Amino acid sequence: MSSVTVIILIILIAFAATLFRSTFGFGEALIAVPLLGIFLPMGEAVPLAVMMSLFVAAVVLIQDHGQVHFHSAKWLIIFAMIGIPFGLALLFYANETVVKTALGGIIILYSVYSLTGLHSLHLEKDSKLWLFICGFLSGVFGGAYGVNGPPLVVYGNLRRWDAQYFRATLQAYFLIAGLVSMVGYIWRGMVTGGVMLHFVYTIPVLVPAIFLGRYLNKRLTGNSFYKYVYGGLMLIGMILIIGELGK
């Protein structure tokens, strides 16, 4: 595959993944990393995806910082930091196929459960118990396999955040989590000149994808937003399962 073809594919994947992330607030890593990993080493695909994630989070927060639930984001981040070491242990010692397949199944079942209207629990205000559960599990899943999003979706739904608050609040979380990850990647020498160059090539498409996603996000209201979100989660669950069973 020629270098020009690789660059074109990176740009197309970056646009699609960023559009999904900017519209719904999460999920670009599970779109970008598997696709980038087809023609890039995973040691390059992962830090490239995280760099794009940091760029998106920073731009969205500059745009919509007034819509961030900072109290919720703070505690989700704190509890996620506690969960990350457990996720790393899961990554190193558990059977990857079993864990990813089970995780994908749980995500799909919960999404179906929520879409059928059976989910009735609602939090009028922040709950430290639920912040801990969702933040901790986000750290575990993120530390193990980069799947931070689903537990955050659960908490946002429990609090009935609208589409704009949901999108903005998750970016505060992802900005901190991404910076922590980048420190580790830099320390391990994964952020090479090639990765940086590929990231520079994506910037011209990241910006329009962010603004287009913002436009679409503002047109998603009420229950329709979470229907799309849980549809996205089902897609992520299927990607996890198919990716493992296809090995």
C-alpha cells in the first residue's frame, strides 16, 4: 500500500470517527483504532487515535465549556483513575477474547434493555454511589480495552442530561483521561515522528467534522438522542464481538 493511499485512508477514518464522536460525545476510538490497525501497527494506531481524541475534546470544550457538568466530570475522572489499574491488570492477566466478547454482550443487552423503555431509574442530582460505579467501570474498561464510553452513557442517562450537556461533559472527562494516556505513550516511545505527521494530516478534516457533529448534536433532543446513543453502543458491542470472534 502506497504512502499516499495510507494518508488518504487515515484522513477518511479520522473524519468519520470524529463526526461520530462530535455528534454523540464518545465512541471514536472503537471506530478509528480497529480501522487504522488494518494498515498501521497498533503501536501507531492507538496514540494517533488518542491525539485526535484530545484535539476533539479541546475544541469542544472551548466551544461549549458552559455546558459541562464540572462536578459530575470531576468525580467520574477521580473514580476512573482508581479503576484504570484494575483495567490494566485485566488486560495483562485475563483472557482477552472472553473479556471482550462478554463486554460486547453486556453492552448490547443493556442497550436493548434501555431502548425498550424498561430503564426507569432517574437521578435528580449527582449520586456518589453511581458516580463511583460508572466512573470506576469506565476506568476499568478504558484501562483494559479503551472502552471508556458505555458506563459514562449510563450515568448521563440516569441524570437525563440533554444532548448538549452530555456531549460537553464527556469531553472534560476524555481530555483528562487522554492526557494521562499520552504521558504513558510518550514515556514508552510510541509518539514517533511518523505518528505526529499522520496527526497533522488529519487536522484539516477534524475541524469540519467537529463543527458538523456539533450541528447534528444540537438537533438531537430528548429521547431521540439516547435512542441514537444506545444504537451507537450496540454498534460498539458488535464491533467488540466480531473483532474477537474473527481472529
